Amino acid sequence: MKSLLPGLLALLACLTSCKRIEAKLDRLARLAGITVAQPDRPKLAPTEEKLTPEQEALESRLKGSAVFETAAPEPPEPAEKPFELNKSSVVAILGYHDFRERGGSPMIIAASKFSEQMKAIKESGIPVIPLSDVLEWRKGRKNIPEEAVVITMDDGWEGVYTHAFPVLREHGFPFTVYLYKKYVNIGGRSLGWEQIREMMKHGCEIGSHSVSHESLRQKKGRTPQDQQLWLLSELKDSKEFLERNLGVTCTSFAYPFGIFDDSITELSLQLGYETLVTVNNQKVTWDSPMGKLGRYIIHGENDTNFKLATSFRGRGDVSSNRFLTASAKDAQGQSLIDLSPAPDELVSDRQPLIRANLARLGAILPETLKMRVAGLGVVPAQLDAASLVVSYRLPTRLRRQDCAVTLSFKRAADQPDEVVSWRFKVDLPAAYVPVKLP
Ligand SMILES: [Zn+2]
């Protein structure tokens, strides 16, 4: 340690003299009227804005950098990471059973009714996503839309192939079919392997619905040991049977009759199921346990559950509102509503002005106008009564790639609510290009 001391002292002396020389040069330069170039620095976020932890770290590093003025400037780092997980998404999982020409019972829906429901979802602009996306989201690997619908069907009725599949394919909607081993490819009204494989080529995912479709709860007359063995086979055999025959990994399970308890859920998770769906009429959020994801069973004879499922955050459901799609056109082929940013537009401004020109609709009732922005809820948008332009400037910079906007209004008191939904994207990598100093 002693031997290092002279070296350290010499280094300190050198640093102090460097500092002194630098100060002298600076003074000389000022006298001569020359501006000394300073190393480029990343621009700081405006001070009135709340800083993120990353921005705070960057700022404190910059403050401290006065000590190291002679050091080479570090390349500016992005103040935030481009990918940020959106934990505010809400998903409605719909559960259907059988589809027939004529329906109207709790477990059988008429093909025409199902078709109307899918059309209403399509026109609402609420995206339909595969169940596997919900899993990816919950694993923190990807974002899903702020509001989304998942479509599932239990039991493996042939009506899935003959009536539902053509409609889903037409709309490009993904879906999940839950099959139970004893009712696959056995003729009658069961789905055959070829039908299943064909649907899998067009957005169909496969989940297990047990071996026998019996309630998984303890049966009278079975010893606890027998029950455990039986439960194991219901969960494991059905999974392996589907995986072997279809060449996919089966990670989802629908409890027969929606009946389960904690021990059943725990065993299922241990066996490799990652999403388990119930029948409890609840939406799925970031906090929903993966072992009991809420699901709405859609009955053929009434619309109650469909309406509950497709109303998000206190808005009316997809069938009670009159939805205008963002791309709706008038008789002359002109857009009914001009939107900015346009639907699916990629913008580089992270704090864009959101505008909707409603002039071509004629009149609207100003007091019924509401603009909702994903993550912000209802925002105080301004309506210019003369031009019928609604506008709203985002108060803070967008931190996500996807921004969904919903505008609702009435044209007259006796008219239904109309809703227009659209989303635009923020080109986050472009928005993070370091700002050049003058
Ligand atoms: Zn079932």
C-alpha cells in the first residue's frame, strides 16, 4: 500500500494541473472571443415532466459529469426502453358450445345469431386475439390491445367446423377449441381429426377439456387415492392424447362444467397447463390468476352474457351501440370521419394531437361527446362547434407502441350512441433518436 502512495500522489498532481491548464485555456479563449466546443450531451427531458427512473439516472449521471469534463463524451442512451409492458389491458373470453342451423338453448346457438355476434365484434373494432397471446402477455413477452376478445368453444361438436369456423375464418378471428378425449373423432356429431387439423391451419388453437368430461371434484365411493389417480389421468392423458395426435403443445384447460377447487388447479399447473378457464363471467386482467381465468358462457337463447362480455369499462356492449368503423364511408365513397393520426398510422411524435373531423356526419349533440384514450380514460377533448372538429393534445408523451382512441356521441337525443374506435402506432425507435444540440 505504501509503495502505491507516491504514484497516487503523482496522478492527483497531474489531474489538478490538467484542471488548472484547462481553466487557463478557457480564460484565454474567452478573452480572445473564441467559443470552446463542449462535448455533445443528450437533451434532458423538460423539467415540468415527471421523470422516469431511467431519466432520473441519466440526469444524475449528467450532473456528476462536470467532474469528468475532459473525458470523451459517452454516446447518448435512450432515456426509456422502447418496450414497456402494458398491464392495463382487459380481455373478455367468450365460451361457446354447439352451433346449429337453428339454436336457442343454453348450449346451442343458431348459426345466424353467432354470425351477428361476430359481425358486431368486428364492427366494434375490438380486436379478437388468440388465447396464446394472453399467455405471452402475462409472461411479460408481448403487449396485447387495451381491450380484446378471445373466442373459445367447448366439447368438440361438429357444428364448430360446419357453422362457426366459416364465420371466424371470414373475419380472420382466431379461436380455441377445448376437446375431451372420449369425444374426439368418434363419429356422430364429434369433430374429426381432419376437421381439427384444417381449422388449426386457420387460427384454431387446441386446449384440453379432460378425458371423460366428468366433474373433477371428489366422487362418492372413490378413495382419496383413487380420486387422485383418476384426476391425474383426466388432466395428463387428455393433454398427451391431443399433443400426440396433433403435434402441438397443449397448455390450456377448460374445467368440465366449470367445476374445480384449489388442489385441482394446482395439479393442473404442475402438469404444464398454463391457462385454465372457468365459467364465472369475469374479465381477465393483469391480476387474474392463470389457474382460473374468467370466461363468459354465451347462451343460445339469450344475449345477457354476450352483452356483459362485450361491454368494457362501463361502455355499452357491442350490440347496443351503433358502431362506426374508423374507415366508414358515405354514399360518395368519402370517409365519414377524418381521423388524425389516421387508423394504423405510424407517428414519430410521442405527444400527438388527436383530431376527428365529424363535419360530414351533419350535427351531433355536443354534450354526448366523449373521447377515451387507452390508459387515460375519458379525456377533456375540445369540440369546435363551427367546424365539428374534436381535438385533444396528449398531456404526456406516449410510452407504448399502441394508442387506442374511442369517440362516442349521439346525433340526436332519440338516436343510439355511436362509437368510432381506432388505433395508431408510435414509432418508438424513431422517437428515441438522440436530439442534436444546436
Ligand atoms: Zn364441456
